[in-house]
Amino acid sequence: MLQTALKYDLRVPANGHIELRVPFPSGAHITVFVVEEPAERFDDLLAAAESSLSFWDNPLDDEDWNHA
């Protein structure tokens, strides 16, 4: 079964009411997950972690792990 996931980053207004336009036909059954974004974001750490894997390209480390 093919499922389409959509992500919307929204700020809840004072009235607490959010309205979304979705690309699904009228009458389609959908499931909605609502998750509050954490107060502290870790975008900088995530970007650093994804920026390079060269740290792991180390022959000494490879030798240690290959014989572990």
C-alpha cells in the first residue's frame, strides 16, 4: 500500500484553530499526527552530524573494529 506523508510546520494562533489544505480527494480517509516541536532545536548538531563521514574513514579504527 502506497502512502503519502506530508509535513506542515505551523504556529498555532491564539484561537488554537489550524486549517490545512491537503492534496487528497473529498471523502478520503486520512490519519493526522500532531506533535509539538521541542523548545530547544538541534539543527546545528544534526547538520554537523550529517556533514561528513570522514571521521570514520580511519585505518586504525577499522583495524580495531575488524578484530573486535
